[in-house]
Amino acid sequence: MKKIVITGGAGFVGSNIAIALNCDYENCEIIAFDNLYRKGSELNVPRLELNGVEFVNGDVRNSQDLANLGKFDLMIECSAEPSVLAGKGGDTDYLIQTNLHGAINCADVCRKFDAPMIFLSTSRVYPIEPLVNCEVSEKESRFELRSSQNILGLSEHGIAEDFPMNGARSLYGGTKYAAEIMLGEYRDAFSLPIVINRCGVLAGPWQFGKADQGIAAFWIAAHCFNKPLKYIGFGGSGKQVRDMLHIDDLIRLIKLQIAEPAKFANDTYNVGGGNFSSASLLELTGLCRDVTGNRIEITPELEMRYADIPIYISDNRKITECCGWKPEKNIEIIIKDIYKWMTDTPGVNTLFKD
């Protein structure tokens, strides 16, 4: 493999993948392609270049920008408007053009060069209503899935790929699911190897988190810089749960998929922290207090937020059975790694203090 293009290459996920691949694939050209739309992505450009990754300013919404890259051997499609609240204010254009049309543009250029694609989708493709109404037990610090469930694809292991897909899933989730469907059509019509990974919450150093995306970095930044937080919805208890996958664990899987894209290209896989690496907001608060030594004000807010769910845990058993991959770094390691990056890296704290 001579040339790999990573779209969204200056974002949290893309930049970490690009740098890791450039270290391991000595004779391969790694291109980070990004429009620098997201705040903080511009800080990754000198970091990419320092690590020998070529940065190209371009936009997946523009097919000519992609064509200008020239021939490549594989694409990792990380570009996205990643917020579950995106488009809720009425402006849906950037969301749809990036997440759906951008993915189609990427598939088109991959088809042109007969290049495999690894597509990073999201757990948010799963519909909201059955997740809100799933069988949960309320424990002291979290909601927990019961072992007995009446919904296909739902168990104490989490949400599996055969979970029912009918129903609303948020505008964000809808764009990613629509992209999955179109990419499935591309791989069928053109025999194009396209790997689809449905990622849970991704986390780690160099994530410039916000309240609606990148919750681990957002939560620990609030503790570092004494900024107030809220437990929103679910009685203001903070017991809603998400699994979290360390970016390093995702990169390990990406390397396996680069080596054998055809092996993974006929299915869709959940890729998350699973029960091994999960936390409620209440538990996340405890971890952040332990790491930073700070206690901050956290206000309960009873009103539910758009598209929120009580619990999401990735059932990773399909991908583990396929290739043996499973997460190795748990939520405690994630929080410690983010904290170390946040406190040791000059200039990073200015983005979180605003």
C-alpha cells in the first residue's frame, strides 16, 4: 500500500489515526484531508506535519477537492458533523451535505481508483424509542441493562447489529444511517470493499470535546478549569450510561482492517468500549474528581434533551468473533490519558477555558 487518504484528517479521530499509521507504515504516504470547519482542528495541522503527515485543505462536499488528491490505495472516511444536536436548530444543510453527500462523494472517488474504504459510522444509527423503552435496572450510580429483554439484538452485552432499525434516530443519526445504506449499495453494485464500523463514544487525547460531542474530554476539562456542569434529563440523576472506546483501541482495529479490507467488507460491525469500558455521568464525575482533585458545581436539570437515551453499550461480539479484536483500555485509562494531555500540552487549555 503506497497512499492512504484520511478524510476528516485534522479532527480528533482522523489526526490520531494518521499519525499512528505514519509511524507504522514507513513506505506509505499518509494524507490528512480536512476543511478545518471544527474548532480546534487547526491545532492539529502543525502536529500532523511535525509527524510527517501531509495535510491537504479540502472538503468532502466538493467532489473536485477529492479528485485533486490523485490516485490512492485506501481511504479512511472520518469526516463528519458529529454532534447529535446538529441540525436541530433548523440549519440542516452542512449536516446533510457533509455526512451523507460527503460519504457518497468519497465512495465515488474510491470507485474511480478501485480503492477500499473504511467508513466510521456511529451507534446513533440505532432508533431512539426502543432504547428509551428498554429494560433497565436503576443501580446506585448508573442505569444497567437487564439480562432479560424483549427487543431483538438487545441483551446484557449491549446493543447488537440486529437491533430493529425502524424509527427516528436524530437528524445526525439519520444522515449516518443513510450514508451506510448508500455505501452498502456501492459495495454491492461496484464490488467495492467498504468496511462499516458503528462506533460508540470515541475518546482520548486531542479531542476538543463539547457538551453534545466528546463528553469525556468536555467533562474532565470542566473539572480542570472549574466550569459548572449539568446532569440533564433522567431525573437529573446523572445515571445515563455510555460506553467509551480509547482512540488507541480503534486504531488497532483500523490496522487489522487495512491489512484485509475484503474480510470485513461484507458486514457492519459495532465497535465500542462495551461493558468493559463504560460509565454513567455520575461515575464519570467521580473519576474526574479523583484525577484532578477538584470538585465542581453540577446542577440537575429535569427537562429531557433532544434524542437522549438512558443507556448505550456496544455489543462487540461480532467484531471479536471476526478478528479477535476487543478494547484493552478502559474508562479509567481514558480519563487519565486525556488529563495528562490537557495539562501537559501548551496552548490546549485555551480552547477549554473559553
